[in-house]
Amino acid sequence: MSALALLGAYGTLFVGGYGLLALLVRQKIQFSLTEQIAFSWLLGTGAVSLLLWIFGLFVHGMLLPGLVSIICLSLGLVGWRQMVPRPLRRTPNPFEIFLGTIIVIEIAIVFYLSFVHTLGWDGLLNWEIKARYAFANGGVIPATYFSDSGRAFSHPEYPLAIPFTELWLYLWLGEADQFCAKTIFPIFYVIGTFLVVAIGRRFTGKTWIGLVMAAFLFFVPQITVEVGSAIGGYADFPLSIFYLATIGCLLCATEPKNDAFFGLYAACLALLPWVKRDGLILWIVAAACGVFVILRTKRSSRHFLALFPGLLIICGWRFYLSAMHAPQAADFLPMNLETFSSHLDRILPLFSALLTEFHNLPTWSLFWFVVAVGVAYLLGQMRNPGTPILLTALFLPIVLYLLIYVFSSWPNYLEHVGLSISRLLLHVAPVGFLITLLAVSRRRVKSPAPVHERGVTCTIAVSERTPMVELA
Amino acid sequence: MTVRFSYGRIAHVLLWGGLAVASLLVSIPRIYSGVTDHPLHSTSPLHTCDSYLKFATGVSGASKDMISIFQSMSASKRIIIFTCKDDAFSSGLGMTTAYLAAPHLVRLFEISGTHPDNELSKMNPDEVAAVVFCRVNRPHWLPAGKVFGSGLEVVSIREKARR
């Protein structure tokens, strides 16, 4: 019965996301199956959690999941008629089959790890707690939760994408189940591998490079086994996957007139601040990159509307918190120039702590060293519009995160850094994989290799070919 | 040209191949220990809370009992939770208790010692449904409550419990 309920929950979520994907793409481009699954999941989790929150302002009880389910199914029906058929599949070569097998084994291990570990501390007390309380209150977080100073430790001000995706499972299951809630997080890992493979193929025209990179996701301990990884119920890994999708779509949208990807970029961008509060910084960075692309590709000014959904979510959530009298976060001092100038002496120790984290081998293995080599490769391709976007998307969040600690209210701000910096770096780690992917493929893409599949190549990394997108 | 190109390609392959192998050599022991360290625990709906409580108190399946105790009390009254400052176990127990105490409002007190007499004496018992002691000693004048293993005690506050 539980399995059927889970199937129903995930089914409606995917169907709703698929419908949104189809509406955004509007038959302009073909997507591979992996891309369809990945974007359906991301858009589905975003849409379902937003719908639960918004409709929860007006209804509760059985009506709430019923209403959201109907919308998801309606979106799916509309999407079914809109979506372009997938491109013809080609037969994978033995090396791709080998890599694919490794990835399947890795995914199985991530699911296993997720099941044998409990939810992490934040996973339970910052995120799942909201889903449980909302479930017990007919799908709506009780107003007393926001004003209860005794539960301020659970950060009532955190956004609801992850808790309300868990809530969606609970509503289908008919009970709050911490074990079933954990199934969400390995799915984000699966989506991450799908996106790396898909984006890799679009950038390079080669499937195997994306497969190699996706296989290496598993070997970054911070992604698979460390605190805040893909198995502990934290929002950091899902946020990193949303950020990967946002930046990946934006890179594909650097091709003129590729509005399908620009629409997807706008959708993923809007969801960043809805996944985690830190997503606001990623939203600022990705929005700045989007403005750069709009100006660089001379798109019409209506494309600036892409920033609007995200702004709406940010302001809507702020307004809601204020109406609920939610307490302000106590981890940071007021962010103003006065505080900044009086804590400037923190910058060097913070920078030192960051460097220490970069070569923390038990947490990151050689990941950041590999990314540094990749960055060195890309520096030679600065004229390519994708390169400054990628470098900005990698470095600017790190700088901003570091600056945030200048405002830390903890007595020992370096302890604050030590507890959270690895999880913040995780947000940009998948972008590091994109950089590595482009660096590894550099030699390959210079050769005028024929593209095997129509409609799946976005040759952003090609330094000696005219950037183009092969539309269906 | 062809030779130079080939050398470049060989260097490229060697560099990235070397980085890949080195990454694997560093990562695999850490990943392996992460995979093999944890056997499958229970799959119950409260398995994370149960694990925390078992870790901190030694009692299995305590979450359900705690929820039952809190649900038997008037939801309009607060749960008061005492934790010990600079004691991570105590703090963790306190937050897990607060998690399980819904829909009651909760109030967490972090005290410096292990005797909360001062704080308790200032409270109005009419507004309190229960007092929970997380690795904090219960005052002798307060009647004994339900004890969960070592370090966790839930005391229901009734009229007769007034000092």
C-alpha cells in the first residue's frame, strides 16, 4: 500500500513537472529522455511545493492534495499534447554501456546509503519538521509554529520546497514517515547524474564525457557520504542540482534565439530561493549571468521578465513570514556597511579557512584541485560567451558566501564557517563538474566530429566552431 | 603539426587520466568506509528520532511513547524543556523532544549547571503541561516522571505538583 502511495505521489509530481516542461519548451526543441526526466522532477518538486503552500493559504485537509493532484494531472495532459517526440535513439557503444553500468551501480549505492543513514540533524530539525507539522495540521504549517520561540532552532524562516515535497509524500502515504521522506534525496542524485550526462552531450556532442563526469560525482565524499550530502535529507544537494540546471540551461541559452532553454533557465532560477535561503545568493549570481546573456545575445527586453518569477517568490515568502510574525534568523548581524567595516579583520582568516576547506581531502578528495586545472583550461577560452558565465557561476557565490561570514553573529565565527562551509561549497560543486567536463572535452571538440544525434547538441565549448544549436 | 598535436593530445589524456586515478585513490577509502560503516536500521516512520533517542538514552523506540505522553496532555499548555549548556547530547535531546512535543508550544531553557530550581520556581504551573529534563537533574520537590533510559525524564505537571 505504501509503495502504491509513493508511486502515486511521485507519479503526480513527475506528470506535473512534465506538463510544465512541455509548456515552457513549446515544441521548440527535442529533449532526450534523461533531460525530460530531470527537468520534470525539478519543475515537479518546485510546482507541487509552491502549489501546496499557495493553496494551503485557502484550503486544507483532503481538498488540498486533491486540488494539487488535479492541477498536476491537467498539466500532464496539456504537456502530453505539446511535447515534441524524443529524437531517435542511437545504439550506445560498449564504453558508454560500461560507464552507464557503473553509474547505475553508484545510484544503487546512494539509495542504499540513504536508507541506512538516518536523516541528518538539519534534515530532521530544519526541514522534515515542517513537513510533519504541516501534515498533522491538514497540509498547512500551523501559525503557532512560526511564532513559537521555543522552536526557533528549527528555522521557521527557511523556504518550503524540500519540506513540502516531503509533505506531498506524507499526504499520499497518509502518515508522516521519516523513512519514506528520505527517498527524495537519492532521486536528486539521479537527476544530477542525468543533467551532467545531458549537458555534457549538448556541450560536446559526446555522450561518454558526460557519463565519465556523472560517474565521478559519486567519488566526491561531500556529495555521497559527508554531512549535508545527497543522503542526509539536507537541502544543500537539491539546491546544487537546481543551480546546475539553471546554469546549464543558461549556457545553452547563450545560443541566439534558443528561447526554450531560456524559459527553462527562468523556471529553475525562480526555484533557487525556494529551495534554501542561501539560494537567494545563487539567484543573484544566476540572474546577473542571465542579464549578461540577454545583453550579449541582444535579446529583447521582455527577456528580463525571466527574473520576475524568482522575485515574486522571494517577496511572497518574505511577506508571508512577516505576516506570520516569524522570528528573524539569529545567525547573522544586521547587514550594513557599519557592521561590515567593523568586521573587516575577519576577511583574511575567512579566506584562510576557505583555502583549508579546498584541500580538505576527506571531504572533497581532489575535486577542487581538478576544478582548478579545469579553470586554467577555460581561461584560454574567455571569448566564448559560456566561459565567463561558468567562471562567474563558480566563483561569485563562493566569494559572496565568504563575505556573509563577515556578518556572522556567532562568538567564534570560524566555528560557524567550519560547520557550514563544506555545505555551501557543495552548492557550486556541480558547476565545477561542468567546468571540468568542458576542459576534458576541449581537445575533442576541436576536431570536427560529426554530431550523432539531431537536436541534442549545444556546442558551447567549441572554440573553433561557430556556436550553434541544432534544433529539431 | 601532426606530431605536435599528438603530443598535446597525449599530454591532455595523461593529465586528466592521472587526475582521475589520483582522485579515485583518495576517494575510494573514504567512500568505502562510508558505505560499510552503517548496517540497515529500522524502517519505522520515526526511525530518525528513535535512532537519536537510542543514541542519547539507550532506549529503543522511545519516540512513540513520548508522542503518546505529550498527546495525553492539554495542547493549550506549554512543554518546558531543560538542557545543559555546553552538552551537545543534552541539547540534541532537547530539540528532539521539542520536535516530538507538537502541537504544544515549547520553551527551551539552557542552564549552566544541572539544577533548574531557580527557573522552575518562576514558572506558573497552570500554563505548563510538562517539564522535560535532558541530562539535567529533576528537583527533589517535583514528583518523578516517566524516565527514558539515562538522562531523559518527562514530568507531567498537575495541580499537586505545585511547590
